Amino acid sequence: MRLDKYLTAMGIGSRSQVKEYIKKGKVKINGEILKKPEYHVDEENDIIEFQGINLEYSKFYYYMLHKPAGYLSAVKDDHCETVLDLLDVTPKEGLFPVGRLDKDTEGLLLITNDGILSHELLSPRKHVDKKYYVELDGVLTKEDAEHFQKGVDIGEDKLTKPATLEILEGNDKAYITITEGKYHQVKRMFRSIGLTVTYLKRISMGSLVLDETLEKGAYRPLTESEIEELKCNR
Ligand code: URA
């Protein structure tokens, strides 16, 4: 893999940032400064340092999981299977799910060991969009969409932040986009208008969109551009 690509995959920065770092002499290969972004990294043998830090010890991993119902969004649990039980990867130590989906919720879950990215995606200050597909036990109206846009009382101190509701055919299904992550938020928002969520699936989080070719329970590493885009949201 090219050096610039490798450093981006390691979470050092965007492709263009990384090229700058290389040109400025911040990267050493086997103890020598190397200013060639096109250098082909020997991942098994090269010792790569960024600003004096050996990257072998600070690798970041990013996986997209299509969470099935029935799994807890946790690292470990004494009674239930967790989303980490679905991952057969090395190394697994240090990986955790970014945010929580309810046990019965399906869809996009990012699993990583990058605490900074996770913090930024979950920070209430960042208002990262989360889009869900939802099925309900009753029908939605245009007024419900307007109501959600104004914010909903779900029993917290404040109304929810504006949410976008895109009502689908039959009016008992919709896409909802929220920018917060309160406990059971989507279910509580629909509950507040007298409806029960019968099925919930997360479709996207920020720039990251569920890869629909992933079967339920399947996962894959994020692509370089998916990682880069998520970091650009910072
Ligand atoms: N809102 C919910 O109610 N449940 C989820 O799993 C995610 C968002």
C-alpha cells in the first residue's frame, strides 16, 4: 500500500493532510525521514513513525456492521450476545461500538478503537445526522412531520431538536433523521404522537451510509474514503 494511503488508513489525517506531513519530513521509515507519498509500504517489515510515534502501537480500525436484532450494543455482557460477538477480527481488543442501538434495532453500527472519532460523532455539540427507517402501528400525517420539525416533548427538560420525517407509501413507514442520540429517542418521539415503532433500522450516521450489500450480521472494514469523510465532519 502507498505510504500516504497507509497513513490515512491509520487515522493520521486526510490524504492531502498526510501528503503535507510526509513532505514536511514528519514521517520516518526504518529510522530515516522519507518524503515520498508514493513509497510502497512493506506492512510486515517496515517500522513507520509519525512525529516520533511508532504507528504499530497506535493502529486504528474501523468496521461497518449491519446489526441484526437480538444483539446488545456493548463490548461484553454476561447474559446476552453483543455486537462484538459478531466480529471475527484480529486484533479485537479495544474495539467498541460507536453509540447504542437498542437490542431490537437493526442497521448501521460503526465499530472502532478510535475514541476521538467516536467522541466527535456522539458529541451533542456536533449534531451529527442519524437517519432511520421506521415502521409503525398506525399512520402518519403531514402535521406529524411539521410537529417533528418543531421539536417534540419526550419528557426531557427541552424539546427534541428538529427532526425530518419523510413519510413513505402507506403512511405507516417513514425515514426519520435526528441529530441527537437520547435514550430510545426515535421510539419515544413516535410514542409522543400515539404511535408504536414496530421496526427500526439505522440507515446512516453522518456521511457513513449502511452498505446494503451487507447481510444482517455481516461487517466489513470502512473504505479509505469513508474514513476520510467521517473525519472531515470533525
Ligand atoms: N432510537 C431508538 O428509539 N432506538 C434506537 O435503537 C436508536 C434510536
